[in-house]
Amino acid sequence: MPRGYQAFLTCCFLLIVLSVPIAQAVNEIWRGQWPQTLELFRQVPTKENLRAFEKGLEDSSSFAQTLRGWMQYLCFKLLKEPGEKVLLGRDGWLFYKPDVRYLVERYQTSSPAEDPFSAILAFRDQLALRGIHLMVIPIPGKPSIYPDRLTRRVAATERSVPLYTLELIDRLRGAGVEIVNLFEAFRALREKEPIAEASYYLPQDTHWSGIAARIAAEVVAQKVLDLGWIDPGGEEYDQKPVSVKRRGDIIRMVRVPEIERRFPAETLLCYQVIRRASGELYKDDPASPVLVLGDSFLRIYQTDEPTAAGFIAHLARKLKRPLASVVNDGGASTLVRQELSRRAYLLRGKKVVIWEFVERDIRFGTEGWKYVLLPGGFEHLRTKESINH
């Protein structure tokens, strides 16, 4: 091959390779932004910084966003593949892939930091030293309650709840940990009302419905009262039915407008909790003897629209008293305990801690299941005022 022809091909190749970052830089300068590629020279080239730089380039590249969107739409049209985090089930139902992975893959812990059993026992024992009872609530993932909406093959199997979830529940009960098995409650509800297909989980969302949040709260409240850990309070609450429109979090994960438009927002029925004496919506009380820890299953409908209609509000309604709460999306395995350790004043006067986490966190919890040391006895707890000052 002539050298001139080789040089021409080399120049064409370099032009193709460099055209995208150059055009991206020109586009960013045109919009008055600092070119993303120059960030590489403004920080130490560590492994973490290089990964963050690469991720930043992917997120900011207009070319990548445009091509990725069209390629993903093409995969959806031809292969029914909505995206890397999403699975398309039957009848238009969408599932979060980590939920399904937890359902179908065998799980074994490889280190103490990944073992929920040890972390839960340690937390229970630390609370017991303070005279506080612990109740644990693993929330079923959507495919555990609606395997028939995933595939016909999964629907045909007898076991829908992951084996490890049931093993963990049995181990915790054997160790004396009070635990509420909502899997049994929701399966019984589905058997009782098989036609109400979308009653308890949302077809396009990872979370439960407003009705399911209310039912779960009532089950947990009855368990707490039956144990005699606390007496019912004196606050009376009423319920107000409200309808809200919600675009599911799973369809938002797709991040392709052409696909998202095929899944319109869902209309949901929720029940707001209202103080009977004042007509005000439910509000937390940090001084409550009951503290609730959990993830986005506690946030949905509670601080999201319509507000005061989630699990926490309905638990308070049944217990007839306002509650204290610490909620962290996706962080119920470790992050909520770390936050509680930093805000240990919340433990003052507590009699009951209710700890909720979605079952996929048994394997995929953010920060795993680290041991978290709570501060020492009450004489060492910092007050809220001292922290603020």
C-alpha cells in the first residue's frame, strides 16, 4: 500500500476519533460551559477520579445521549428490551432488574459486612441495652408478590419468595428478633382478591400502592400493640381518600422519551391521614416513643404527593400517636443506622424502633450491612440543641 494512501487513511481515522470530543467541546463553549475534557487536567489522576471523569463524559456527551436514546428505542422495538435497569414483564408491567436478580439468583454472603443477620442482631442488642424493642420488616419486592406479571415460566413455579429471604426471616425469629412477614399477608390478599391485579404494587414502579402501604402499616401496628410494647396513644386521626397521578420510577430509569411516552402516568388511590382535632395533615414528632427507620417504601406517598398518606402516617393512625422517622432512599441496610448514630438524640425516650428494608437490600443494600456503633449510654448522648450549636 502506498505511503501516501496509508497517511490518508490514518488522517481519516484520527479525524473520526477526534471529531466527537472536538465537536462536544465546541458545543460546550458555545453554551458558555467549561469543556468537560479539560477536567482531566484539573485533578489528580487517581482510579476514582478517572472513573468519575469517564462517567461525567458519558453523562454530558450530547452525541452519546442522542445515539444511546435511539439505539435503546430500537432495542425496545425489536427485542422488547427497555434498558439496562429495566425488564419488560407481561401486560405492560415493568420490573427493576436488581429485584429480579435477587429473586432468581442464588445468594451467599462472602464477608461479615454483607451479612444482614449479624448486623440486625448487633443492632437489636445495642437497642436492648437502652431498653428499646426492635421490630424488623423486610418488604417484599414486586416480583415476589407478582411473579405471574414477570413471565409465565416464573408464574408456573411454586416458590415465588426468594429462599434466602425466608431463611433470613426464620433465622431472625429463631434468634428472638420480632419480625413481620408481609409476604404472607400480601399473598393472602392476592388469593382473596385475584382480580385486583394492580392493587398492591404499581405496574411501572418498584414500590407498593397506597392501599398496600396502608395495609402493611395496619399489620405492623397490630403486632406492636399485641406485644404490649406500647399502649395506644390519645391522638385520633381520620382518613381522606385522594387520587394522584404518578409516573413510575422504573419508566423514569429508561431515560428515553420515545419509550417513556408509551407508558402514561398511573392514577392512584391514596388515603391521607388527618388529625381529627385540628384537621391538619399528619406530622412526625421527634419526641415520640416510636422511631421508624427505612427506605423509599416509607417515603412514597408520605413526603411525595399527596403527602401524609404513606406507611408512616397510617402506622401513626393505628397507634394513635405521631412517630419519629429516619428515611434514606436505598439506604435502609446501613445508611439509616449511620444517620441514627450521628443523630443519637433521637433515641431519647424511645421504646420501639421499627426497621424496614426492601428485600433486595439483603443482597444489594447500599454500603452492605456494616456494623454501626451507636453512642454509649444516655449520659453520653448529645442533645439536639448541642448538635445545632
